[in-house]
Amino acid sequence: TSDGGISWMNQTPNYSDFSVTSVWPFNSTNLLVVLHNNNYDIDLRYRYSIWNTLDGGDTWVEKKVPEFEYINNIQFINDSTGYFLAKRHEEEGISLYKTSDTLNTWTLLFDSDSLSFESYHAFNNTTIWGAIRNYNKGLIDLSENIVKSTDGGLTWKKKQTMWWSISNVFFTDSGIGFMTEHPERSGGSNLYKSTDQGDTWEMKIMGQPLTDICFINKNDGFAGSGYINYGWGHTEPFGNLLITNDGGKSWRQSYAFPNDNISSCMFVNEEVGFVLSRNPLWRGYIYKTVDSGYDWSPVYEENYDSTGYDFTGNDIGFKSEEIGWATGSGNWGDDSSGAAILCTYNCGENWDLVWKYPDTGMYSYSLNSIYATSTSAWAVG
């Protein structure tokens, strides 16, 4: 683009089997791109290559880098000094490399047997921000550490732990930072902003799938998130409880349920609230808070051996601060299953199975929602 992004011209090197994974322009005519060869019949060492143009993309020169089986995210801080992410073998984590001669040679800055670089931003020759995660645990561990180096990448200090996978980190020259989530791993695409050079982050835009919302008053409210199915029969769980204190204008993370998704949340007063959640195996939980949502503890955990039934909740409702119901589905006695309702008479400290409707050979049943007043309650499903 040459008009501030209003219009764009395609300058991709003319190779139908390639796709672009990273671009770095030095100026309007000199730029580097990383290409990935989409032909999976070739050796992994030749899947990635670096290309350079000096005439704005009309002609390109290839630089083969068979040392790496993955290359991405090239960044330069001047005409010769730059950084990139790469890994030598497919089973390794992603490492950070530095070049001081425009990619003629490079040195390894960060390498680990268990940690993998997901993203970074080189602020200058000494200050680098990065997002790293434990790749040995696989996608179940979606949390990432935001790290900072002040000596050009030789040493790193953890600044904050994020519960979701980060796709990109960027800082302006004035130290204002932005961070985006990886939508394929977190199920969302939230945008975070830092105004103190990365020490703290505030959520500015929510993009994750939300499952429920409730407000204590006109200013203070909560929103719960669920999990996403990535296909191939694989589901990655996450449960994130968000909080607003300005009537929904801005949101931040209140609490994380890393292995559960949130089905429902509600508060009976400004301090006491409940969350229904379930994990990918459909094991149900009920959590309670007594400090306006900052800390949560389980008051119901699925345990057939001790209770004689299993329950997975979809919704929760209270007629008073003491009496409430949770609706969903369950299993009980002689291998029966179907729609179920739990009840509490002591503000959620204990829950009992008070109603059930068994499945038939043709249909399975569940109650999806409940609404309660001081005198009546309705459940549907």
C-alpha cells in the first residue's frame, strides 16, 4: 500500500506453491519475506525460505536456509540488526535468533527443552518483549508468560502470566503495548493494552465466545466464556470469567478456570455468586464466591461414589439468598440418566438431587435454563 492502507497491490513472489508467513519492509522498495512451501512432499528443511526485493516486489532473490524447519516473525531494528523465530526440528520448541549482518549469519538468543517462543517485539537493541509457553504440555496448557529482556535477549524476566495463547505483541515508540490472543488456541481474539511498558495489561476488546452474563448492579458485572472445538474430534477447554466495573465499557479477567468451560454465572447479592462449569468429559462443577468474584471454591464436584449421582449443569437460579436450583442432566442409580435439578437450602454450601426425568430409548433429556422469583420457578429443556 502507498496510501495509508486504503488500497493494496499484490506483490507476492509468483510461486503458486508458496504462502507468506512474515514480512519486514526496510523502506518502500527493500523488504524481506518468509515463504512457506505448501508442497508437503519435499523435505522439511526446504519448506521455508527467505526472499528479498530491492525494487518494491517486482523481482525477488531467494535465500535458502536449510538449517531450519520453521521460520517466522522477522523484525529489524536497523538495516543490519534483526531477530526471527525458528526451530531446527519439528518436535522442538520455537527459539529466538538474532542477526547483525542482515541474515547472512545468526546467533541463538533463547532456547529451552520445554519453553517455546510464540511471539515477540524488539523495542530496540536492548529491550525485547516476548510471549512463551510450555510446549511439552501440549495445547491443554494454554497459558503463556509475558517476558522482557533488557540486555538484547541474553536474560529474561517474567512480567505476567496470561491464561491464553498470545499471537502477537507490539509496542509503540512511546512504550504503549498491545497484545492479541491466538484465536485457534484460545477460542477468542481479545485485544489487551498496556500503558506502563508491559507491567500491567487491560482487556480492550473481547473476541472470545461468551456463554453467560450477569450484573450485580448497574456498574459491576460478569461474563463467562466457554470452550471451542477445533475439529478432528479434539476439544480444548477454557473458562474465563470477565468483570466490568463501568457498566460494560471495559472488561478484564476476574478469574480463570483453565480446564473447564463456564455454563452459567449469577449473584444472589453483591458478594455471593455462583458459577456452573464442566470439563471436556462433561464432569460438572459448581463454584461459589463470597468476595464479589475474586476468589472461587467448588461447592459441588461430580462424585458418584459419595452422592449416588452425577450432574452436569446448564443454568442456575435462586429464589432467595438461601434457596436455589441448578438445572442440567445427570446419572443416578441403576445406570439411569436424563434431565435433573439440584437444590440448595443453605446458599449453595450443599446440593441435593430433587428432580429427575429419565432418558428413553429414543430421546435423551436435559434442562437448559431456569428462572426463579420469590414464589415460583420455571425450568425449560
